[in-house]
Amino acid sequence: MIEETETIEEFLTQHSADVEAAMREAAAAEILPRFRRLAEHEVDRKSGPHDLVTDADRLAEQYLTKKLGELLPGSVVVGEEGVHANPATYDAIHGDAPVWIVDPVDGTRQFVHGNPGFCTLVTLAHRGVPLASWTYAPVRDQLATAVRGQGAYLNGERLVAGSPAPGEDLRIATSHPDYTTDEQKHALLGLRTDGAAPRFCGSAGLEYLAIARGELDATAFSWEAAWDHAAGLLLVEEAGGAHRTLTGEPFRITGGNALPFTAARDEATARRVVELLNKGD
């Protein structure tokens, strides 16, 4: 088991390209061959009619679980589909072993409907802190990476989130009300005001990438699942952005956050979104 963060950093220096290769291989073997070719028996529902899972999700996660575990002996994998099968595996995020947090197909609904707006998310975390992340959108041929303290990149080019243009409405991607509590619904209503232009979100990973690229000003999300947020939050941070919960604290992948929370292009925007959410609440 890896005991020191410095050792993980050495691992990243040597093997980051191997993680990228594993993600590309998983997409080529299990995801892209099924894109726009899914048979009815390859699509299931989990918690509800809009919570979809496909054979691509399951098989890509199995592929990545094997490859990532081999790359970093002593690490564990917390994947969306593995946790669905055995919720207790989520607790590894709180442990001492390095953790791979995996969302094999982020944006499964888009994937099922033949929309290219989906991606694969991988984060390497240690003791609850994301240290490196990879966001891979295979149809768009986009690979975004971030290493804590070393910046964020898209296809090798540095990402800088910047700040929203003065005087323009804040572009904010939000959770759909169907997936929120009554309290969260009230909070999100605070974004329906002058100076804000909310819309419902697509793939969380790609919304975070849009913030890191300066194409979206903020998000307002109402759920905590680490596989949806860990990669993108690190990407946004390393591009110069910020994230805050409803109480103004940074989001923790270990949970217990005051929701909804926001990620934004800069600190001022994050605090403005939190202010609006609290007015709605």
C-alpha cells in the first residue's frame, strides 16, 4: 500500500500516460462499438426510468478496474456500477489506500440516445483528496487531465477558466428538479433571477470541462456521488476555478456537503452562485 503522497506523485509522473491508454482502450473495446448500436437487452434501469445503465457501463468499468488495479498495486477502485452492486465499497474513499474513482460512462442517458455528449471519468484520490483526474470524451476525441498543483490540460494545451464577462448573465448548468428534494428545488429557484441564465445539465464531467475552458460560468448540482464530481472539480480547480457548498465551504468527495453546491470559473462567481442559492432557500 502506498503510504506517502510523494510516492503517488512519482507514480503519476511515470504512469499517467498508462491511465490515459487504459481509458482509450476501454472506450475502444466496450463503449464505442455500442454507440448508436445498443440492443434493447443491453440497456437496463436502476433507481428509476431515467437512471439508465448499459452493457457499455458495466464492461468498461470492469476493464478499467482490472487495468488500474494492475497499474497501482494496493489501490482500490470505487466505480459507479460496482457501488450499485455493493454499496459498501463506497467506503473505500474514506480509507488509507489510494482510490481510483471511476465513472465508465458519464452521461449514460446521452449515450443511450446516440448523443456524443458523454465521457469516461477517472480520478486518483488519497485520503479523501483528489490528486489527479482524467476526463475522456471518445466521440469528441477530447482528453482533459489535471494533477493537483500542476494545472489542467485539454489534449495537451493548458486550460484557464478565466472569469465571466462583466454585465453578462451567468451561464449555469443545474440539476433537473426531478432529481432534487423540496429544499433543493427552492434553493435552485434562486438562480431564476436577473443576471443568471440557468439551464439543465448534461454529462457532469463535460459541464466541468466547459467551466475549465471558460465556456460555462458555473454549475449548481444537488447530488454528491464522487464518480460524477471528483474528476471535474479537480479540473476546475487546476484551471483557476473554485467550488463551494451551500454553506460556503469547498465540496468534499467524502460527503456530508450542504447541497446544492457550485463549481465556477472563479471564486467570486462561486460565492455569487451560493448567495443566489441561499436566497432561493
